[in-house]
Amino acid sequence: MSTVSISRFEGPLIQLLAAQIPADFSDWLDFVAIGVLLAFVWGVDPYVFALLAVAFGLPYLVVGPFAGVLVDRTGIKSTLVLSNLGRAAMTAGLAFAANWQMLLALVFLRGCVDAFYSPAKQSALQALTHEGNRLSANGISHAINQSSKIVAPALGGSLMILFDPENVFLLNAGISVLAAAMLLTLKPVPRPRQQEDGDGSVFSSLKEGYREVAGKPVLLSTLVLMAGGYFAIFFYDTLIAPLTKQLGFTEADLGYSLAAVGAGGVAGSLYFGMGKATEKPFRFVAAGLVFSGALTACLGAFDMFETSVSAIPFFMIFLLIGLFTAMATVPIRTVMQNQTDPNKMARVSSLSEAVNTVALLTAPFIGAFIAQATTIGVSFVIGGAISIALGFYALSIRER
């Protein structure tokens, strides 16, 4: 597999990816602080944590599609800058939340602002790359995102030893300001002249985004694969902790397992992203989905058949799951950008985020219900089976 050096990227793309580091980092740095405030300071009831999950995910479902329309109509650079500043303001507000209701409202509002950032970033990646280096750029972008999910919560938890949650929120707000500052000198991101049917209203533009997806079978299949893949992961993701305990491992082993899947995701993003753009990306997607699904099902089988497994193989399975998941994810994002009209990129990205959020808000509850009715392992086996089925579906897609 031939490699593509990041040094071959042009300045604006490097600047965008560099700014993504603090932007993505700020998504996760205060995650532990929020949990500490709710559980240890205010002592809220368990249902509040369910509402917290809704506050995190709902903005991408209800605000995201309309945000995509507005991003497609405005300057990409200005949206990137203003959304980071908006996130900074909402994050700073968390430091002054007097109760859990206000905190959840601010988390929701921060998500609404972030619903503008995500499609703007996807539009910028599409505009600043070409088909020859787009896979590489998406690989690095995904690696940054996965790294932030490992490093930021760990650092946030460490900061709780030294600071109150309020100070962590203010520090995190400063990181979002840093991301905005790094984007201030970004050259205006080029965008073709917009030509659309309809009366120009927001709803008409939203329908154009839906038509863009429905009218392109490969693009539609890409969104189905992405949403289905997330559904398969969320089906068992919240059950990793009880599975680890069920198999006789410790709390520390749980941490190592989560670190392993994150490290695998980073390594996979870089390795499969830095390869030459393949003309058959769905073969990579299929292989990634089948292999990750089979490994996930193996974890479930260990529990179902009460099979003992030692620590090293257990950690290696998680590492490989992360690796193969990245093998599927990076090409999917690249195909989505290759297939989408640049004038509709933000709308398609927002639609994808909205569908993924449906998976986030439904799959964990279904998986938990099945685990409660049967065993935890069954949910892992079903999640793995869904992933394998999606892999065979990916093989059937005609790439054009």
C-alpha cells in the first residue's frame, strides 16, 4: 500500500486539521467534570444521566438538518470560527450552572452550536482536498477524533484532582477559543456557485439535500452503512463494562480495553487513510465490518458459553475491533464526500449525523433490553451479526 505524506497537503488543509485538534479535544475534556458535578456534587437521580445522553445527542437530530442548510448558504470559514466561539461561550456557562437543569440546557445548546461545526468541517475537508488525497485527509481527521476520545477524558479526569469542575469548564472554553483563533487566518474556503431548484426557503433547501441522497444510490448506500455501523456499535457499547466484569476482569482491565479499542482506531485511521485512494473502497468497508463484527461476536460467545479468556487476548480483540472499525469508517466518509455535490455537502453531512443520532438514541436501549432478558453476550453477538450483515451488503454495492 503506497503512502501519502502529509507534507503534500496544502497549507489550508494542514491548518484545518491542526485546528481540529483543540476543537475535538474540547468535546471530551469536560466529560468527566460533568459526571462528577452530577453524581458527586449534586447527587442526582439515575434518570438525569439518561437525560444527559439525550441532551448530548438530540441537537444533531432536531437542529442538525437545518444547520446544514445554513452552512451550505454561508461561508465555511466564518461558520467554523463562530461555531467554536459559540461552543466556548456555552462551555464557560457550565461553570455558572446553578443546578442540573441549567447544566443540561447548556449541554443541549452547546450541541446545537456544534451541529453547525460538524457539517462545516466536512464541507471544508471536501473543498480543500481532491480525490487523490481525500482518503488520507479523512484518515488523519478520524485519527484526531479518535485520539481526542482517549486523551481528553483521561486528562479531564486528572484535572479533577487539582481543580473544581467549574475551573475545568473554563479551561475547556479557552481551548475552543484557541481552535477559533487558529481558524481566523484560514483562507476563505472555495465553494462553487450555488444553483438549486425550489423557492429558496429553508425547507425547500432541506428537501434538496434529501433528494441529493435519494437520487444517488451509492451515496444512499454510504449513509445506510454509516448509520447501520453505528447502530451495531451502540447495540453493545454501553455493555462493555458489565461484560468485562462478567468475564472476571477488573476495573483497570476495563480501562485498558477501552484504551486498546481507541488505539486501534487511531492506528487504523492512519494506516488505511494514508494508502493510495482505492477504486474499490467498499471492499475495505466490507472487510472492516465483517472482521470487526466477527470479533465482537467472539466477545459475546465468551460470555454465552462461559469461556475463560486471558487478559492479553482480550485486549488484542479490542485493539483489532478498533482497527477494523477504522478500516470501514475512513473510506465511507471519503465516498460520501466524493459523491456529494459541494453545494449540498453540509446538508448531506447533517443528515448523516441525524440518522446516526437515531442509532445512538435507540440501539443502547434495545441492546440493554436483550441483555436483561437473556445474557450480555447475546447483545454482543447480535451487534456483531449486524455488522457482518452490513459487510456483505457493502460487497453488493456497485461503485460508480
